[in-house]
Amino acid sequence: MSIARVAGRYAKSIIDLATETGRITDVVADMRDFSEAAKNRDLAMLLKSPIINADKKLSVIDALFAHRYCDLTMGFFRICINKGREPQLPEIATEFLEQYKQMQSITTVKVTSAQPLSQASLEAIRQKLQLSGDTNDTVEVETAIDPNLIGGFVVEFGDKLYDASVSHKLELLKKEFQENPYKSKLFA
């Protein structure tokens, strides 16, 4: 079975259980934290290692997270480790967060700019997206900085991309000049 299918099934089971028991906010916080922690190379290698036995992996997970995570999340991790699914835990956590966002009608939008944008600018972008009808009711904005954009910003969500960067506009202008320098809009 593919990793995506395994992650989807396990994520659905924990999201259903967390919803039924009223612990969804705790588990969401735990999965967000674990998703970030799993980016650590050492933890990722530990989870994927076929040499380290399940008991050792379980003791490491307990030592790292038992004092911070709710009992439901820790029980889920124990089940995954006992069933040999610990290599997929990072993917399961990511899929859990995606399913939660779908369940809550949250659209995550990535805004990349050349310089950090003000809160007012980010809020204006968020409101425009909400009014566009292309996003869900709730818009979650993630930011990134790319000095190569020169100015402006790029908005990405789902399969959509809106590029309002200076570098993109310069590229379009360059392409227009290369295609037909005498019929450019600048000289019309």
C-alpha cells in the first residue's frame, strides 16, 4: 500500500477519534508540533531506521513528547509504532492537518514577497481572497521571503498562482520585446 494511502487512513482514524472524544484541538496542536519536530533529521532517521527496534523508538518518542502531548496523541503514536508504521508518522501528521483543514473549511495560502509585508497588507490580501470565492470561508496565510522577486508578491493556494511580482512583470516585458520588438505595446 502506498504511503499516501496509509497516511490518509491513519490520519482519518485519529481525526475521527479525536472528534468523537472532543479532543480535536489538543490533537491538532500535537500534530502541528510533531510535524515541525519531524523535520529534524535525527528524529526522521530514527523513525525510518529498520535497525532500531520498536521498543527503543517508543521510549524515545515517550521521552520527547509524553510530557507535552495529550494521552490520545501518545496512544496513537504507540499504536503506529507497534504496527510498524512509525516511518510514516511524519506523513500521517501532515495528512491529519490537511484533513482537519478540509473539515474546518480552511484554505492555506502562501504569500511570498521580496520584503516582509505589513500585517495590514496581509490582512488585505486575506480579505480579498475570502471575497473572491476561490477560497474557503477561513483563510490561513503563510508567508515567505524571496529577494529575487525584486518587489510585489506571489500568492499560491491549491492549484492556483497569482504572480504580482516585479520580476514576473519584467520577464513578461522581456518576452514581449523578444517576440516582436517593433510591435511592442510601448511603441504602439
